Amino acid sequence: MVKVTVCIGSSCHLKGSRQVVEELQYLIKENNVGDDVNLSGAFCMGRCQENGVNVTVDGQHFSITPDEVKDFFKKEVLSKIK
């Protein structure tokens, strides 16, 4: 199981965390990997100075924008499953 956590604190919310979460939910469903991915949210990961929304995949930190979600999902999440 791949654990994906998206920051939904106020700073990341302003950077598009809602769009990131919605896109991840869509991609998980589209790729039929709901049993393999645990998507959750967290309030403030303490990295508010990053340019994008803070996301962790199995504890590894990333900073992504809503436009980068599809490539991020393919590279960092699907690659750990398939």
C-alpha cells in the first residue's frame, strides 16, 4: 500500500491543495488502484515556504502544483504499484 498525504493547511490550500486532492482521487479511480493507495490529508507539514502544495509519498516529501499532479502520480505513485 502506497501512503499519499496531501497538506490541506491554509498555506497549501491557497496554492491549490483542493485541486491536488481532487485530481489524485480521480487518478486513483481512473487507474483502478484504490486498494493500493491510501490517500489522506494533514494540516500543515511545516514546509509552507515551498512553492507548491506539500505532499508525501511513503514519507518522501514533494512540492507540487495542481498542473503537475498527473505526471507526479505516474512517476511517484503508480511506479511503486506496478
